[in-house]
Amino acid sequence: MKKNTYKLTGIDCAACALKIEDGVNKLDGVESSSMNFMLMKFFVNFDENKVSDEEIELGIHKSLNGVRIVSKNNEVYEDTYEEPKVFKKINFFGRKRK
């Protein structure tokens, strides 16, 4: 059993915090997770033989759009996740945008 603590940003309300908890709890191998909304800390207990740190981090990102991991286990952590870009330039009433 392993325990990780993540400091997150980009969470605006308690409902958003619950989305992250629900998303990560669905991963196979996660025993429990809880979000402290006031401290912006996310706690996860998991079986490292069933789920990896990277899968948990991806689960955090997929649960809520715009969430970022600031630190992991009280160490500065470089979050390399990039959200896919879905917007592209389109013609606006027949004129090209500059």
C-alpha cells in the first residue's frame, strides 16, 4: 500500500473537488482518495502493484479540466501534462481572421 499527497491548483469549488475524488476512485487499485478543498491537497491510498503514479496523475487531469499538480509528496513537481487543443482558426463570415 502506498500513499501520495498532491497539491493542486485550478479547483474552484467543492463540487470540482468531488469530481476529482470520484474520477480517481474509479481506478483499479485505488483504495481511497480524499480532497481537502481548503488546503488544495489531494490524498490517495493505492496498491502500487495495480496502479502507477502516472495513472493516478492522468486520472486527476481527466477528472477535471484545467487542474494542475503543483507538488507531489511535498516536493516541487513538474507537471508535464498538456491538455489537447480542440480549438482551431476558422473563417468568420467568409473573412479570414488575422
